[in-house]
Amino acid sequence: MKKHVLLLGFFCLAMTVSAQFSSLIEVGKSGIGVSGAYENGNGFDGFGGTIGYSYKGIFDVEAYILKLNFNENQEGLFFPDADPNVYSNSITGKVTWWMLRKTPTSGIDVNVGLRAEFDYFKYTNYQYLSSSTTFFDTYESFVGGRLGLTSNLKLKLNKNWYVLPGFTASFDMGKEHYKEVNFYKSSTYHGMVSSVELTLGKHLSDMSDVYITVTQISDTYDTGNYYKMQLGYVYSF
């Protein structure tokens, strides 16, 4: 069971693939964005990159590629004689529809969106002891998705600087594939995932921004908290 819980944590971490591009640009403008991220959690860390497009500040489409390296010394998780080079490659796609973008008062923007995500994880050299503790199983892949709400406040500090505290909550489901001795099997999971984040951004010009985002992610799988730090650039037109 322990390996299932930890792997669900890896899966959930991918849910916040980037800061919301539309929140960084004006309503009515489109934009493109790129970012790089470092992620860290219980028994793993890794680096990822995002590319995204915002249409008129209303729809965001993003793709996130991530490589995670796992701690093969994680107690009770990996098979003792397994290959020490344990890692995964994944891709996450995300679509966000910003249902509400309002400016209730000068210097404050309110943004609320509906978000759908899809993930595919492929694992390499991931072996763990089976329930019998006599044989080892091989973890193959994980496919899943989420649907939820995301929100943030854009607080303008001055003409160029701003901060965006944000919160996301999603219903999460997925299906894992693994080989138990010589038989291929699969299992399904579902739960809730939430994240809180804080973004600091700066207008470089009327058409470009840079930002840094720190995110903490939690879930109902008892996997502990996971963290991400991200640096990005947005160009609007």
C-alpha cells in the first residue's frame, strides 16, 4: 500500500503545472508563456518545463513535461536489489476557462476559473516488494485527470509589481498499470487535491511579464505536502 500512496503523491504534484497565464495579462489580450520548475516531495524531486497559450485572457491551454527522480533508499518502498536509477517521465495537459475576471476596486483583480487536466506518467526501473514480500512487482505507468475550480487575487503593489495569492481544488481520478510477478494488472483511485500558491510578478513592458511562483500541494491520500518553485515569462499581444 505504501508504494501506491507515494505514487499518488507524484501524480497529484503535476496538478499545478504553471501559474495561470491569463491572470497575468489584461482581459482581451492573448499571450504565450514559458516556465521552468523544481519540484520536491516525500521520496522524490525533479525538474519540469511548461509552454502555454492564453486566448483573449479567457481560455488557457498548457502542456507540462516533467522528469522525477526517486529516492531508491525510501524505506519499505523499493525492492532491495532494484536498479538504483529510478525515474519517471510525464506529460500533463491543462485547459482553464476563466468564468469570472473582475476588478471590484482599483488595484485588485478577481479571477475564478474551471480547470480540466490530463496526465500520463511512464516509470523506469520502479520495482517494489509485493504483498507477499517474496517477489517484486514492477510499476509501469499511470493515467489520470482532474476537474476543479481555481481562483486568485491580483494585488497591484505599484505600476510594475504585483502579487497573486491563489487556491485550487480538484476532484482527482486515475488508473495505474503494473506487473505483478508475470501478470499485468491495473487499479483505479480517486480523491481530492488542493493547492495554495503565491506568485510575485513584474511588468517588464506593456507586452511582457516575469514571475516566480511557490506552491504547496495537499491531497486526501495522506501523502504529505509537496512543493514546487517556478520561474516564468509571459508575452501578451
